[in-house]
Amino acid sequence: MTIIWKKDLPLPMARPRYYDYEYLRADDLTQALDYLLARQNLAARLLRPMGVVSGLELTATGSDVTVGQGVAIDSDGIVIVLPDSRRTTLPGDGTFFVWVEYHEFLSDPRDEGGAAGETRWTEEGLVKVSATAPTDAAHAVLLGKVTRTGGTVTVQGTGRQVAGLRVPVGALVPAVGSGPQAGITFPTDPGGGSGDEAFIRYWAYSGENTLLRIANNNDPDDLIAFQQYGADRLRIGGGMLHLGSMEGSLVSAGQVVTALGFWGPGIQHAQLSFRAGKGFELVDRSADGPNLSYAEGSKPYADLGVRELRASALRGRGGLSLTAEGNLAVRASGGVTVFRDGTGNGDLTVQGNAWVNGNLTLPNWSWINGGTRLHIGGPERLHLLNAAGVYVGFGGVAGSDSGCLWVENRSSFGGDMRVTGKMVVGPATPPLASWSGGGISTFDLFSSGAIYLGLSESSGYTISLNAGNGIIKGKSKQFAIDHPLDPPDATERRQLIHAALEGPENGVYYRGEGRLTDGAATVELPAYFEALTRAEGRTVHLTPVFEDDEPVSPLAAGRVRGGRFRVRTVDGSPATHAFYWEVKAVRADLEPLAVEVPA
């Protein structure tokens, strides 16, 4: 077998022997150098797979790409060095492969003693770019791919070859100890930040008692995971030990997802399993090894003897009977909850009175049925509290006084809730005005349909936003007015639908008509204009107006100051024609609008 050195050259197996007065030729020195380089490359090839050792990062530079300085190793173990960063021109738009190859060339020519020639072999990495992958994949170290679109270059995050450390035979034998110079230590702060570290260390902590520590430190969310069969089966994170499939496909109800197996050759096997949606099972696995593929109820233990049982839930699949030779006492510091779960029979029947010294919680009951009538009495105010809200509706025979919630006075609205006073919805409820004859007082009011005020369009009731910053949100702010061409007594009347003008500011406008005198005029704005508007952002729009065929001149306006602005002709002519003017400004009593906000 021939061992290849580089690019199909056989490994040199002989080196020169030097002695006094030996006549040396150039081939002798070349062979000595090749021998040393061949052994160096062979060692690098055995210890490191092909790829980038350090540096050689791709960076978009204008419409080109720059390869940073760095070191790589090809499949022959040849070290490729790029001594400085290289900016490389891309051939156009598209996706391109970028790689580096080993390159050597003759340099430093010399002519001395009648013999001329280059005196050096210079080694340097050669950067190449192509729309196709390199054909000589054994000697081209791929640095990544870039895409140029319209002159904009984007560096892709895939396809980069990175060298590592390879141990073809033997074992890794790190130093023993508990300090940072022992064991295996990973680079710190891989996700940024500071203080993140991970390591594996082994040392004797007391006499010949040893400790193997696997650590991932700094944040409570840092994880240590053990993966098997394509998913994490054990994780340590957040101060907890997690068992089960943390990743992968979703589990189904009733599926065994995790278990603790108890194993001993030649003796009984058992496991404590957790079944999704069911809970824990202690299972006898004497006939086989512990695993997660057994049917529900196939091999449970018949009896489980415990001295004391403390559980948040106690469930019997076929029924649950509690028998006591004496009195049966159920005690809980937080109270006792009795509920009905499921359909059919299963009601709680009490022969006699039931006294509850605390809260009576019925979490899964759909009805509290009093048979004929249900009376709730007590010296304090009655509260109806429910996480999903309180519903008042009609659920009996239609008729007078049926299915209503009576507040203060009785009514005959079947299934309705009628409030003859004020309805207060709290707790953050604004008070009703003193002049209000009743109504709803609440902080927010939501309606999935329309909101109407008054019994007809002619009622005259208004919608008022009484707030420091009244905001109406909608894709279109529309309003309806009567059609001016339809008389009020027409059989079929129409409406005009107008929409509000929109802009990214709290703007106001003023407009009017003026007339030039000897080519100039001064326009006075309302007395409150300066107090209402900001000094910056004011604009003036002018439109010359002519009567019959009188000549007009182009106009210019001065800045609005002191509640007025001046108008004159651009060409300086002493015109006397009329003009329309319009001034727009931004209100000073409001903060600027936040135009772009999160949805």
C-alpha cells in the first residue's frame, strides 16, 4: 500500500544522511524538506478532519464579499494560511460558493555567480468563488455560501466546513482535578453574556472516594440533557430532574411517556410509569424488561400497601370505597371539596343536614338545583363569583315573572335582566355624573355588534368622549348625512357616506379670500391661532383668482408669525386681483402622535 502525502504524491520514506565533505545537490535539500513536511502533514491529517481551524469568516462588503484572515486544513493535512483579509468580487447576482485552497508559487528571483532562478516557494491561501460547488472537494475547504440580489450581499449560515479533533486510536486522557485546568472544558459564553461555562471533571474528594462532575453553569434555564432514540429522555434544568420525551412527536392520551425501571438479573423487575392523562402506575414486569410499550391495565400490582397515603387526588377506576370500623374523618387545612365528575348517577346524597365550616366548592357541577325554590340567606351582601362570569337567563316555563334577575323592582321580562337603578361594574369603575338618571358605569365597554343611542335617528342623543386624549380607532372613520337632492318627505331617501380626512398629526386648517393692493396683502388669522398651534410646521397655500380676463400674477407667502402672514406677487407687479388662501398647522395643546405603534 502506498501512503499518499499530498495531491497523489507518495510519502517520502527516506531522508538525506549528512557527513563531512559530502557533495550536496539541490535535490538533497529538497528531499529533506519534503520529508519533514510530509510527516507534519500526515500528523495533521490524522488528528484533524478537513475544515476551518480559525478565522476565515465571510463578511458582506458593498456588493462583494470579504474573507477574513485565518487558517484551515485540507484532506491531505496541508495547512492553508490566509495572512490577511481578502475582498473578492462576485461575478453578478445569484448564489455562490466561497472556498479556499492551498497555493504555492516561486518567488524572490536571484542571479548570482552565473546561476539565475527563484529562491523561494511562497505558500498562501487562494480564495475562489463559483456558482457551482468545487470539483476538487478533497482540497477545497468550503467557507460558506453568499447570495447577491440587486447589489446587496447576504452571507448564508450553512455549508461551512469546520475542523475538529480526531483520535483514530486510543483514548482521551484529560488531567484529573477539580479546577479549570483539569478535565474537559468548553468555550465560555457561547450565546453571549458572561459567566456561562460547561465542563466535565473527575477527582478524588475524600481519600480514594472519587467524584465525576458534569456541569452547565450560570443560568437556572441552562440544561443538561441525555438523548436516546432521537429525543431527550432525561434533562436537568431549573433545579429539577425531568424524565420523558421532551421533544419529537406529540404523545396521545393514555400513552406511557416515562418510567423508572427497577432491574435485577434473575429477580423480579418493576417500573413506576407515568401515562399521559392518567397518572402513575406501579407495574409488575417480571416476565420481561421494563419498557414503555405495555397496554393499560395489563400488569398492575394487585395490592400496594402503604402506612400513610398523602395525595392531591385519589381515583378508583371501577369505583372507590372507603370503609372504616369507626368514624371516617376527612380533614384538610384548605377545606374539603366534593364534586361530581362525569354523567349518569354519582350524586352526593346526605341523609340529614350537611354542615360545612368553611367554603363549599363545587368545581365541576353544572347545576345547583333547589328542587322547587332555592333560597340563599345571610346577614351579609350576596356575591356571585365565577371565573367564567355569571349568566342570567330563562330556563323554565315561559310566562309572567319567569327566568328573570330581579334588581330592586319586579318585572315581567322573561329571561331578561332589568336594572331599575344604576349598574356598577367594577372594581375600577368611574362614578356616574350627578345629573345622570341611571345607566352603566364601567371602565371598558366592548360590543361585538352595533351600539345605538336613542330609539330613532331623530332622537338627538350624542356620543361624547370625555377624556384627555379621546381616541377613535378604525380602518375608516365614516359618517352619514342626508342626501341634499332628496326632500325630507320623499318616499325613498338616500344618504351620503363621507369619511374623515386622515394624517399623521393633530392638524387644523383655516382658509379664506383676500385681495392684493399694489401687489401685496396681509392676512389676519383668528386671535387664538398663536395659542392653539405650534410655531413649527405651518404651511400656506395660495391660489390666484381672476375676474373675466384680468391678468393675474404668481404669488408668494411669508412665514406665519404673530397670527398673520404677508402675500406678494412673485414678479413684483402691482396687481390688485383676489386670491384664495389656506393655512395648515399642528395643535400645540397635544403631544405629537405616536404614528407607528404595535398592533
